[in-house]
Amino acid sequence: MPPGRTTGPQRPLPHDAAPRTPRRARGPHRPTKEYGMRVGFIGPGIMGRPMTANLVAAGHDVRCYGRSDASRERARSTGAEVTDSVAAACEDAEVVVTMLPAGPDVLAVTTGDDGVLPSMPPGAVLLDHSTISPDEAREVHAAATTAGVRCLDAPVSGGEAGAVEGTLAVMVGGDPQTLAHVRPVLDAVGSTIVHVGGPGAGQVVKAANQLVVAGNLQVLAEALVFLRAHLGEQDLPAALDVLGGGLAGSTALTRKRRALLEQHYQPGFRIALHDKDMGIVETAARHAGLALPVTSVVATMIAAVKARGGGDLDHSALAELAADLNGSAR
């Protein structure tokens, strides 16, 4: 080990650091690989389950907690140790990851009497991958500071496919030295990891991300209506091929192409969650005194899909609403 290097959570660990000394395994759990960190993971859902699996595959020693029996069963398939409480997942973790649906969930789980922050060792890092409002993120940062815990808001983009592939984009708000320390954890789940500013900045960028994705999907939905009206179904794949190869190409088109062609909207990212995210965008825009008219239209379209009973569909189901508005058969 190089002179001056420590293995505790107090000191930043450079991204290119040499492998660390192996740690003692917790109870009957398997030993970590040399570079592994002790990670508590809260929220093994559609995104969280594959993220947990990638952390285990990267050699991290992961304890995982989910609120429901189904989520805990999903977590067992990752190879993580599954706990029966938040406290048990966090009690000796160097890093605790939260991946939860909304701000109230994050605040309840992190600040409750038996929650994440009271259970974490001093100096450990809370890494929140949830998508919440910038104000809620700053509230979590403040609570973490009071508890003697370091904190990063680090929402992710890439959907279920990116979570499975370990290629998520991670936008990080908080202290850059804390980011350097947890890079081994982030590298297991993402391929684009960028520090974007201080506390709450990650959530500001994620709100912009969700606006761009929603706008892209809505325009794609309308383009499909246009193409089907003029070309029919047979030539639609070729049309999407050429659009995808030009300036109109996008990750949204690449990821959602099959769903759009087959009109099958199995959730990778649910409409209900995107509706929540667009509410975050609109609220933050009002606080800043901004006029974002297209944002309002797209948010309304997402809310309409949810109101029609499509909250559990993938957000590409915007195409279904666009078709129905034009009398098209699904």
C-alpha cells in the first residue's frame, strides 16, 4: 500500500487507485474482492435490482433492503445479502445507495428514527440515485451533514436497459472529493459519471434530462402517426432506420424503437414516474420565473396517459395517446 493511504471511509480514494486490502467479511456473508467496498442498497426495483447485481459482480460487499417481499426476492437473485430492515443494511456500510420512487420516500427512509442516516457510521457516504426535486436533495444533504455523513445526489439516466448493462449516466451533485471516494461504486453501475455542481445540482440536471427525454418521446410519437399515415406499417422500420442515422437520431429512438414498432409498452420507465419528474421540472421552472411552454404541453401529454390508466406503462406509451388522438388503430 502506498505511504499515507488509509482504508477507512474518511479519506478520498482516487479513481485509479491500487486495489485495497481485503476486508473481513460480515457474518456468514462472502468475503469481498480486494477492491470491494461495503455497500448498503435500499430500493431493488426495476432499476435498483440490476444496479445491485452489477455492484455484486464488481466485487462489492452488498447488503440490500426492499420494502416488499417481492422486492426482497428480486434482490436475492442478485447475489446480495438481503436484510429485513434498513438499519441492518446500513449499520457498517462505507456507502449507502438509495434508489427510490420519489422525494417523500427518500426523506422518510433517510431521516426516520430507524432510517438510513441514524444507522450509518460517521464519515460514510449516502449516495442517492433517486430522482427527487433539487430542494428535497438539499434537504437530504443538510440532514446528512447533521448526522456526520457525507452525501451526493446522483440521479441516473439510461432506463432499465442502461441499469442492466451498467452504462447509466450519473449526474452528481455534492463534494468532488466525496465523488472520488465512491467512484468504485459508481463505475459498477455507470459509464458516464460527471460532477455537475454542489448539493442539488445533480437533480437540476436530471430534471433537464427528463424534460429532453419526454419531449423526444412526444415528438417521436407524433412522427410515427405522420409516417404511418403516409407510408403504412410495412415501410415504417426503414423510415426509423434512416431517421436514426441522421440528425433526428437519438438514444430515445434507439432504446424505444422496438416498443414503438410493436406498440407494446412494457415498463422500462413508468409513465407515473415520468409524470412525477415533469412535476419537478415545472415546479423548479416556476421558482426560477421561467416560461417553458413546450414543457407544459409535454407534461400535459404525460399526465393524460396516466389519467387514461397508463401509469404503469412505459413512457413510450405517449405513442399510444398520439395515435388515439388521430383515430389510429393501435
